[in-house]
Amino acid sequence: MSTIKMNFISKLFKHAAYNPPKNISQSFSQIFPDVINIEWTKNNENYEAIFYQNQLENIALFNAEAGLLSHKIFLTEMHLPEIIKESISKRGEIMNVVMINNANKVYYEIIFRDTNLNRFLITYDMLGNASEEQAL
């Protein structure tokens, strides 16, 4: 294979073979056992893992000391609390759901579209209180 082609391939997949420091991978394994397809990247001083657990895509962000900063799970509508499903169903069709845990504060970011096909991003807390909404 030519050097040019190898350089292109290595640039294209430069994050695919990244391995985090041992303290990060150990912390990850303790918090997230039984996961598959883990891909690591380094963002500034933090380490991000994209992986699958229970057939759902997850993103976990760790600091250099192996502390979990945030955890996102890409959910389906069926995983939403009923109170949030009811609130959104009055406004439109759910398109995307992400549950985010930052410092043990859990909230949901939901993209939905109304009957005019306008898309919106709305944030809910665990109790079903909407806090932010923006048109996309």
C-alpha cells in the first residue's frame, strides 16, 4: 500500500486505536461493566468513551483523575418517564431522546417536531418540568 494511502487511512481512523491511561480504563470498567464497542477519544484534558450497553448508545466523559464528569444515554421514547411522554405527545412527535447525568443531576434532552414539521429541542428534569426550549 502506498505511503499516501496509509497516511490518509491513519488520519481517517486516528481515534479508532486510542487507548486511555490505565486509571481511566479501570474507572470506566468499574462503572460500566458488560459494555461493547468502546471507542475512546481525548478532548483537551478529558477522555470520552462511546460505547453500547443494553443495546443503547452511551457517551461517558472522564477527567484526567478518572472521575466521571457526565454520562449520556441515547434512549427510545419507551424509556422516557410517563409524565414527559404525555407532555411531549401534546406538542408533537418525539424524534430523539438523550438522558444526561451531570454530577448526579439527571435531565432529558428531547428533539420533537410539531404538526408543521418544525423541530424543537426541549429539556426536562426527572419530574417532568420543562426548563429550556429552542427551535432547531
